[in-house]
Amino acid sequence: MKNLKIFLISQCHLHDLHLYINGTICFGLPLVWPIECSICLILSTEHMKTPIVIILIVFGISCTRDSQPTNPANDLLSGWRKNFPNRTAAVNALPKKENLWIFLMAGQSNMAGRGFVEPEDTLPHDRILTVTADRKWVFAKEPLHYYEPRLKGLDCGLAFGRELLEQVGDSIHIAMLPCAVGGSSIGQWLGDSLHRDVRLLSNLKGNVDFAQQYGVMKGILWHQGEKDARLGLTRSYQKNLKDLIALFRGYIQNDSVPVILGELGSNPSDQRDQKNRDAINRTVWNVAMEDKYVGVVSTQDLSKRDDDHFDSRSLRIMGKRYAQTFVSLKMK
């Protein structure tokens, strides 16, 4: 071939396979199981419309990024799920509408939940509720999210509810609405993309429409940005985040509903990714400085179980910090 160009990528990680031409994503293919490949060749000539990608050696399914988490029992499914509750308890009588405080949980995998569920996480509280996939009210037990059955784990929702109940009156009930989907970019949220079988914005709006019949929308918990950092999409993140917050508030019909943003965790194993995460973290603080109804939860002292995901202890701490930040915003 004339002017054949060969690019060698060694030890690369593939979760969402994208084709870039002149810096633009022209084709995207989500992989059911993330893979690690030892050698990847990209062939390109001046006569090719698109480059040819050849993976020469694939040596295993990855348990990092947004894949099924590693678990203490070394059993990918049964060990990871050993503490998952076997049943849910339906809520027979809801409190008065003004006493049911509703919170949306949105973003990607750290909000969707990738922590190991311990028995303490499945103990329900009679004033913390959630909804099932068919929108039935039940008493909340971890895991709260259900969109990705093979990936779901502990999130910060129940810890948030428990901490918040310490700060409010005995008549208040907390409802956590799961809306987060792992691996989603902020552009996919703005575009209402179909991601992992979930239409992101439409699903959130449907939860809002349902829940507001029974309670009062009090806040939004948002943790997202790892995908944008990995793709280098940092320059547009601030505008996109402000636009998305405006959309959320428009659905709720409340321009002052609090939005709590979580910092991205560190990734010291990838210098480029860390630089982009730092940029996104600066962005979320900038947005909070411009909007008195936006708060930020710090995560830099929290521990992680892999490059992307916080461990269970840290997710519980995050939940408490989200609640504390909400209370501080309400006191402004």
C-alpha cells in the first residue's frame, strides 16, 4: 500500500470502541464486556476512508473502568451479590406530599453504584423510600439502581438519606430516585441518548413526573465526568454542565432547586486522564461559585477500588457529604 501508516498501541483498554477522524467521533460501539488487549494496530493510508483497527491479542476481561467489580469472594456474580436483598417491602401508605422530600441521583457509575454491598447497606429505614423499575414505592435497600443488572452495586443514596434524616424533623421522609447510568458522558445526557438501554433525560423526566405526584422535589445529586475526562472533552464541560442543570430545573419547574456536584476521584496511573479530571473538578467548583444553589462534595481524601470507582467505605462517606452539602445550601 502506498504511504501506509501503522500506529501501535500497547496494553490498551477498550470499553466503548470509538473511531475518531480529525478529532471527531464518527462511530461508537459499546462493548458488552470491557477488554484489555496487548497489541492493537491501527492501519491508515491516504486512500482509506477510515483506518483499520486490528486487535492482535486479547488476554482477558477487564474488571476496571465500568466493568463488573472485583469482589472479595473472587466470584464475579454470586460473590459480588451475596448480600443483595432477596425481597423488597412495599410502602402501603405514603406521608403527606409536603413531607416526602424527593432527590434525584444522576450521572454515571459512581452515582449508579459500583461498591460492594455489606449487610448494613440492606437494612431499610421506615422513612427512606425509593422506586422500583416499574415505579412502585418501596423501602430503600442497597443497591438502589437497577438499570445495569450485571454491574450494579452500592451507591451513596441510602447513606445520604440516613444522614439527612439526622438533620430534619421526624415527619420528613426521604425518597431517592435512581437515574444514573454508568459510562455516560455529559453530551449523552444533553442529547437524551439511548445509553445501555436507557434514554437518559427521558428516563429522568419520567421519574420526576411520577414522583412529583406524591412529594416535593428537593434536590439533585450529580456525579459524572470520568467519561468526558477519558475522551478529553473538558473545554465544553462547563457550558454543558450549566445547560444540563438548567434542563433539570426546567423539568422540576424550580429554578432554585439545589444541585450537588461530586468531584471526580484521582487516577494517578494515567497522567493525561488525571489532568483532565483536574480540569473537570475545577469546572464544577466554578459552576458552584456562579450559582448559589449549587454545592460541591470533595472526594480527594476518599479511597477507590480501581482507577474509576470509589470503594464502599468512600461511597458511604460521599452520601453523608452530599447530605451535609444539601443542608448547607438550604441554610443560605
